[in-house]
Amino acid sequence: MKQSYFLTLLIIWIFILLSIKSTLAQTPEKIYGKNKVLKTNDYYLQQKDLWKKEVDKNPKNADGWYNYYRASRNAYIVGEENDSLNTKGINRFGRLKKIVLEMEKNVPETFEYNYVKWINGNNDQSLFPYLEKAHKISPEKSEPLMDLVYFYEIKGDYPQRDKNIETFYHLGEYSPGLLNYSYNMLMGLDKDAIIFTEGDKDTDASLLLQKGMRIREDVKLINVNLLLIKDYRERIFKELGVTAFDIDPFANDDNYNNYRASVIEHFTKNNKNRPIYAAVTVSLPYTKDIKDKLYLTGLAYLYSPTTIDNNELLKKNFEQVYALDYLKVYFPHDISEGNVHRFNENYFLPLAALYKHYLNNGNNLKTEYYKGLAHKIALDSDSMAAFETFFPNK
């Protein structure tokens, strides 16, 4: 009798838990950009549909439209791999544009519409009035601040750029883990270095450290994607004493490929002989033609036309300069923790180089230390396959 009672109770609890799970799965949730919070594609597809139901119920729901747009932007839909394909008259660009048009019709004077209008333009400078209006409507919101930073960076208005960086930094909303990562990247560079980045996460965090905490302000950050903008590119060349670049990256595919292959090396001709680095996050098209001149020093490659012993630079950075405790134990509540763990996979390459160096020198203590640190990163980021590539079992 008692066994039957407990079995019945167990079934009831399982039913309750499944009901709760089902209810939660059908609840629309606040959607962040992937650079802040990274979820599965199935999650974004589900949330896209849930938020669509919300705006169908109330077309004046500006927050609903904002989250519907965010989920739709983050979602990958099969068949949209090539936006030039016009399958059934729709593609990713058309799908998002349609949402923006609906927002313009239903919630035109809101923060949400104006900010979405800006971000959907993918850095189209002519749309700046929408970004500016969004910020004026809701100056307490943090989302537009880094967009304002990059707008003023492109324009060369450094006082306005720095004002927005400091405001964003002091809000305390940015990922501590990504700040830790960028701290190490910056601290491992030579004085007055120029470092090339490509993505948002390493560039954002480095700017926040430079102007929010006054760390390594001597370093010049250059995002290779921003260099595609002609006015910005020409101004940066002039500032750094670099001769004009005679390649228009948008003239044709060959020009675009040549630009990516040669732009980093072009900066080595700066008239102040500033050392040149490429962050390890910079993609292969920018580095493959100069790979024999790039030496791994940690989280960045140092450009050198002559052979150097980069093992000494690696050891110095990892053993004297980098702050690595956050890789071993990570205390902060960090909404971007998934991105932090994924970004930390960039340590695999330098850790493997140090592992091999000490293995060849018979230093078992340090060999096991660096392998163990990489293993901890792999466990946190669920990337054991990558770990085994760098540290194969013999």
C-alpha cells in the first residue's frame, strides 16, 4: 500500500515538473544580441514564433517588436545561407526589413523602432539620426552606447567616443570574463603597439579597458572591418603615418581579397616604427599571406620580418604578465558566461605551444600545468574535441 502511494506521488511530481517545463518553453523571454548572450538556434526559432504571437495580439507592443526582431536576427533559417537567393521572394535581409517596416507603421516614435532601424542598417552611417534619436528617447538604456562609440570612432570624434565608452564602462554591464581576456591581450603587447582585431567582443572590451580604466592607452586598436570604410581608412593612415592604400576593397572580388591579404602588412610601413600585432581572433584571409612573419606571443601575433624566438615572449606573458586566475575559478555572475568560455578557447594555441616547449625541455611540472589549464578551459567550454586536437594522447 505504501509503495503504491509513493509511486502515485512520484507520478504526480513528474507530471507537475513536465507541465512547468512545457509552460516555460512557451514563455517569450528577453532576447539579447549574440555577443552578449548566446543561445541555441532552436531557442531563437522558438522565441521568434512566441514573440510574433505577442505582436499579433498587440501591434503597439514596442518591446514585443524589439524582441521579435532580435530573435529573428539571431535565428538561422535553412535556405537563407545566400541572401542573394530570392527563394519564394524572401531572404534574411527581406525578412528583417519587413519587421522594421511593421515597426515603423506601429511604433515609430519609440526607442525600440529607432534603435532597430539603426542596427538593421549594418553600420550605414546615413542612419545615424535613428541611433541618436533612440539614445535621446531612452538615455538610460545601454544598448546604443557601443554603437555610438563606433560611430564617433569612424568620424574621428575621440572626445565623444571616449565619453560614451566611459558611460558604458561605469554602468558595469559588460562581461567581466571578456574584460579579463582583453586585459591579458593588451598587457602582452609592446609599448605603443598597433593591434588588429576583427570581431566585436575583443574590440569592445579592449576599448572599455583603455578608456574606462586607463589601461594601455598607448596601444592603438584597429578593427579590420572598420577599415573597409574609406574615410575611416584614409584618416587612420594619416594619423599613423602610413602611405595611402591604392586598393578599393569594394571595386571587385579580387580587390577585396587583395585588401584583406595585404592590409595588416601595409601598416608595418608606419613612419614611427610602431610594433604591429594581429589578435589571434583575426581570421585567416587577413593573415595567411604573412603567416611566416607572425609570431605567437599569447593572445596576439607579433609581426616580424626577421626570425625571433617567440617562446621567450610566450613564457613572459603567461608567467609574468597575464592574470589567469579567472580561467581556474570564475566567480562573477556573468550573463555572457557562454561567450566567455567560448572565447577562452583562444588560449588553446599558446598553451599548446608552451606545453610542447616544456615537454621538449623535460620540465614535467610546467608541462602538466599548461595541459591541465587547457583541460579546465575545455571542460568549461565543452570543447574536448578541440582540446584533444591540441593535446593528442600518445
